[in-house]
Amino acid sequence: MRLVPNADSAPKRLLVLAPAEGEVPDSFLHVEENPERHETLLAEMQALRGDRYLRDGAITPQQLSADGRHRLAVDEKSWHLLAINRDGTVCGGARFRRTSNRIAFSELGVGASSLAQSDVWGMKLRSAVEADLELARRRDVAYFEFGGWAVAEEYCCTTEALRIALGLYSLSRSLGGGVGITAATRRNHSSSILRRIGGRALVTDGVELPHYYDPQYTCEMEILRFESELPNPRYEVWIEEIRAHLQTATVVRCKHSSVRRGRAPEPIDVPWGEQTGVSQ
């Protein structure tokens, strides 16, 4: 199974949107400053996400903008890995938010989850996340959250959802690596796919945190942790193949982002504060 497209045969290619603020490391060789294209592609991804989430029953029509987009403030502050059809339209993608390893638990999306509000599990969740933040500090890497995972209906039974998920490992490595977290829905087997590629349940005091019901997305969710350098070994070759592909993939940035020469950008501390889900 080949996950990386080639120019001749693949109907989909990968493209990266840089966040509105931040720096693009020079490991990306094809950086395009194009605010209009950035806005258009982000809008397409938000529309795709809105359509898929609405069909899944994860959101209501009232949570969409007038033009049908599922818009979140965190989108502007995040990297986005997109799959693009031959006609140039977005057919899948996910959001990758890179933050400081000193970010406060309350500023993370997971800090607003219903599990965080639980009298039984709230402090255990906080303890587990803070342990991972300490791990990121010891390793001098960033902490990240990702979500907004969605693919067009015609690709739901293909490898596209898996390729995008593996691509988040690749993107993380391209940005200097890190330790991260996501709130993954159990609907459509999303959490099981993420577990298969390397996601793990949070554990504190030897106790694994349970799945939980999220009223915002009206479904059962799991909070999973990731380490960019510790995926399931079965997928290591594919992750590195995608990472190599991203070096020459187009990175579209808007006028506020900049290119930094040399090493990957240092982590920045910008609050998120939005609970996100994962869907396909």
C-alpha cells in the first residue's frame, strides 16, 4: 500500500497551510505567500468538516456559519495538513496546533472537555497532561493538540484518512517533534485508527483514563496521547516517506507568517481553549 502520491498516478496530493502567526522552517522547500489562497483552502476545509460533522450528527446546523463552514478560532492559529484533488479542491485534512511546552492546562482544548469537568476524573486528566508537558520540557520539544480530522465521503473507505493521520506525525517531525494529545471520537472507528498508528490512552497513578460522553459532539470520545518519535513501528517507513514528501509539498502562508532560516521554530505559547473532535 502506497500512502504518498506521485505526480503521475495519484488523484490526491498533500498541501500544508501555515498558521497566521508563526514561522515556517526552511526544511519546507516550496513556500508560497498567498493570503487569498490560504483563506480559500481553509474555507474549503471548514466546509468539508462542517458537512461531515453534520452528517455524522456531531454538530447541529446552528454551529455552522451562514456559508456552511465549521469555523473555530483555533483554525487560524494552527497548521493544516490537506489532501487536494486533481481539480485543486480539498478532499480531506486535519488541524495541528503547536504550542509551548509550558502552556497551562486550562489553555488547552482538552482543559475544556467534559472529562476535565468530572469530579472523579478531572484532576487525573490534569495530572496526566501535566506529566506529558513535563516530558516535553525535558526533551525540549513542543506540545501539540490536533483535531478537525475529516475526509470527503467518497474517500471514507480508502487509505486517505489513515494517510492524513500518519501525516500529522510527519508534520510534527518537520516542525521539530513533540508530545501531543487529541480528543478522538469513537464514531466511525476514528479513535481505533489513531490507537493503531501509535495513540495511547492517558495514564495517571497506574490508572488509564476512560472514554467519556461529550455533549458538544454528542458522542463517546477518548483522549489519546502521541509522541512524534514513537509511532507504531509498523508505520515508521510510511511516516518518513510522507515527511520527505512534505519537504517539497506546497506550504501556503498568509502575510503574517514568516520564514525562519535554520532550525525549526521555537514553541510559542498561545492559548487554544477550544474542545475539538476527530471525525472521518
